[in-house]
Amino acid sequence: MTFWGKFVVLLIIVLSVGFLLLNIGKESSDKVNTSEFVAATLTIMSDKHEKPSFMYKITNNTSAPLTFEFPTSQQYEYVVRDEQGNVIEKYSDGKMFLQVLKEVTIQPNKYLSYKIELEKEMKKGKYSLEIWLKAKGTDHYKRTISFVVD
């Protein structure tokens, strides 16, 4: 075998061992590419009045349980913006949350859902709602939806 052939084989071995070492001791949910198998959806339930409601749902389509770790009792955050980008409502404003660690597990083919009912009455206009989980490492579950109040 030539020098370059040996070099390529050695490189493959080193990279394989490194990958295995990085994954030792991780939980099953860490071994799954969750962005491909876990669906996050945000849908409008009702927008026919001044206080629209929405459903934020995280569905585990994997074969393994998926566990989220929340650093406080707050499990999600949302922000409502008007057409100009001004923040009209933020879920956590004026609220206090317990400083406790909490784990929430979604079993395979099950979901976690939150019914979102806006607290402020909305004037006629176009708005957007952006929502995300407050668990560690869940940035890719952020969703945004536009809606109109008539």
C-alpha cells in the first residue's frame, strides 16, 4: 500500500474513534438527529376576534423517548409583533417562574402541545407570533406565524 493509501486508512480510523468517543455516555435523544424526526408546528385555532388562540405542538416521530430539560418552570416563550416589528406582547412579561429544573419526556409517536391564548386584546391589523421552547438546545423548534385581526 502506498503512503497516501496508508494515510487515508489511518485518517478514517482516527475520525471513527473520535466520533465514538464523542458519543459515549450520551442519552438516546442525543443520538437521534432530532431536527429531522421531531416536528414543531404552530397553527391558528381562532383568529376571528381580538384575542386569537394558537396551538404549538412538538411531535416525537422517532423510535426513542425525547427528553427536554427546562431550567425554570417556564416551558415556552412567545412574542407578538405588529407589522412594524414592535413587540405588542411577550408571554413572560410581568410573570415570575420557579427556579427549578424540570424534565419533560415525549414518548415515541406522541406529542407535547401548548394552547396559546393571547392575553392582550389586539386592535385590527397584521401581526406575527414567534414561539419557542425554553428547554436547553431547542432553538430549531422556534416557529413563527402571521395572522390578521379583523
